[in-house]
Amino acid sequence: MAKISPVSIKYTVHAKFNAEGPVEKPDVIGALFGQTEGLLGNELEMRELQKEGKIGRIEVELRSEGGKTAGEIHIPSALDKAETALIGAAIETIDKIGPTEATIEVERIEDVRGEKRSFIVDRAKKLLESIEGTSESREITDDLKTQSRLAKLQDYGKEKLPAGDISEHEVIVVEGRADVVNLLKNNVNNVIGMDGTKLPETIKELSYDKEITLFVDGDRGGQLIARNVYDNARIDFIAVAPDGKEVEELQGKEILTALRRKIPSKDFFRSRDERQEFRRNSYEYDDRRSYPERREWKREPFIPKQESVPKEEPKSVEFGENEKEKLKKFMEEIEGTKSAYLLDDKLDVVKKVSSRGIGASLMRNKASVIVIDGMVTGSVIQAAEGAGVNAIAAKNFASTDTKIKLISL
């Protein structure tokens, strides 16, 4: 009988069996050869395959308990994977071992070469690590830079949160330690981690004195964390990683791009289209403001400070028939365009803007009256109140709870 070379083994069939009575190893081997004979044709006859060295020595392990027998069968194979699978399926048809009824079930077919490849890769890694004196100067320099940046990692606050240097006025809050480490590696030092999804008291306390930017993952979990933190702390800005990516896996350029695209937290929970419109219009004003005094923290959305020079309040406007006709003409001009007119107290056009970017536009332009094509939402009314607008003209209003005069056209 030919013996299979250990080098040529490709797969091993692992099966378990249960027999209703006492059996011996020769009974199991005899059942494997005898009850599969003729099932798959002469080319896959197990007895012949073993003679040809295509199936190796079959190993059988037995356990006897309470008059019954159970055990494992291991069949080494030099066949291809399809033929090995057929052998595995064939032995499951055996219903008797020796004089007793029995069942055989294949648990798995192991790719022996895969284990060898894993061993080769692991061993190669160890050998590579053992090679001395081959590091390039660039690798050494990069390693030193990384180590020096990670040396800035510290524990901060009573919860011992992972943090970099947060002595500056602006602080970036991320979810976990891995996020902090990644930002430090990419030379962003003013960062602190929440060390989980629950908001620590230390972060709340920091929000009294610091300008906080929350930097979250670009997935559903990041949105939920942003909502939780926004509801429980005073957050000035929110930045989001690219869709489907986590902060800890971002490259340096991706980190800087995401931080540049941060938006005020009060505008973050708009619809996706509204956020995109806001981003297109939001770079005209300086978002790197200083806060000599932080106002008392409340759970309400934070409204960014305006210029230090007090704004001149717009004059009130009386609306007679002539004024309403003029507003109707403005509405006819923009109807169906999702636009808006910002008007002064004399009903002259200050600027034509997108109806989705009114909040940002009001921060840069003084207006007394707004004519809007589309539904006037609560956020638009809130922005108009903050900008000192006297009246809003539109066809539909989502809310009428305001001191601003609402004119239905």
C-alpha cells in the first residue's frame, strides 16, 4: 500500500461519529471503505485512493460511555478540494459501524496549506524584525517624530481622559483613545477623547471655558454621539469624518479637510441638503472667533457672537397695500427658484440668496424684510429674530409663534 507524503497533503477531512453500541477502530475503518464502495465510481474508490497515495492514513479516536461509542475521524487528502468534498459527503452516508447503527457528520475540511502559509508569514515577520541595521534614515526620522508626538499623550481630569495639549482656547473632542492617538500622530495636539460614548463631566466643564469642536465618525453612530453631546454640553462646532470612515483611520489630509469643514453646532442637525448649502455659503465669515467671556452654559443651541461693533437695528416698516403689492412682485420673480430676497426698510433689495442659506446670509447682511419662496421653518424664524428682521413674507409658515410680522402672500 502506498503511503501519502506529508508534503503532498492539501486538505484534512474532520468528522465526528456516534454509534449506538461498542465499536473498535477497525470497525470504523471497515465502514469507511466498505459502505462507500461503488458510490463515486472507480476513480474515487477510497481503498484504491489510499493505495495510490491520494488518501493518507486515516486516524480514529474513540470514547465509550454507557455502552455507546463516539469519536472523531481525520482523513488526510492529496485530492483537489472538489474531490475531497465528495469524499466528505460520501462518508456521511454511512449508517452502520460494525454491528451497531451509527451516524457520521463532517465538521469541517481544513486547508492544510493555508495553515502552512500562515506559519510562513508569521515566521517571516519575526525574521524581518530580527534583521538589524537595515532601517532607512527616513523610517528612523518618521519613527522619532511619531514617538515625540505620542509623548504628548496625557491623562486629563478626574476620569483620566486621553488628551494632548488642551491649554489653547480651541479644543477638539473625539470619541476614544485611538482617535486621540491618530490626531496626535498627524500633529493635531489640541484634542481630548471622551473614552466612550457617554459624555464625561470633564468635557462639560471644559465647554464652559473653551471653544469646543466635536469631531465624530462618518456613520450612524457618529450622528447619535453628536446628538447626545450637543444635548448635554455647550458645543460650538461639529466636524464629521468622510462617510463610512472613523476618525482613528483618517490620514492627515482627511483630518484637516474634515476640521476645515466644521459647521456651527446649531446648524448641524439640519437636513443633508441644508448642510451642504450652508457649507457653500459659510466660509465668507470668520469662524475662528475669540470669546473673552463665555456666557453661562444652557442646554439651548449656541448662537455665535456677531461683530464687536454693534449693529444698527433696521427701521420698522409699515405695510400698506402698495408695500404688499411690491412684496408680491418680488415673490413672482423668485417663485419656484427656492430663493429669497433680503430687503431693507425701504423695500429695496439688499441681496438675493438661497432660501436654504438664509441663516448664514443674515449673519453677513442687514435686512429688515425677507421674501421667501417655500416653507418658512422654525429655524429660519429663529435666525431672523436673532438678526433683528421686522417682517417675513411667504406663502407658507411652519410656525407663527414669533414677534416678527408674518405676511402671507
